Amino acid sequence: MKQGDTWYVTFGPDKTDNTAESMARSTRTFKSEIDAKLFAMQILAKGWSASAGTLNPHQPKQVVGPSQIEQWADPGLGG
């Protein structure tokens, strides 16, 4: 984690993607929510799954699960 990062995005191939079964999930950290959202949209465009949230000790704590990530990341959907 780099100094000053407050957001993370955890990502990986969708579990139903048999061609990527050996690939593990990864996590990247970001200084801003906007940067995290832009990265999450790139991951979703690949057809992969993702989740996001704030890193400790950032307050208020926010967690965005896989079922909410598309709405959170896409400004057109209210994100």
C-alpha cells in the first residue's frame, strides 16, 4: 500500500470463467475514490468480478460488494 492511499479494488476472473481458473484475485490501492471507480470499470469491462472499499484507518468505512460495484463505479447508474 502506498502512502496516502484510501481506496482498494480487489479483482479477478469471474468464477464461471473456466479459462482463468488458475488466476488468483489481486488488489490495487488508490488515492481517490474516482481513481478506484475508473479502475473498477476497466475490470468489469473485461467481464471479471470486483469489490472495493476504503482502507483502514479511513473513516467512514465503506465496502462495495460485487453485487453493488457496477452501480457504484458507473456515473450513469448513480455512482
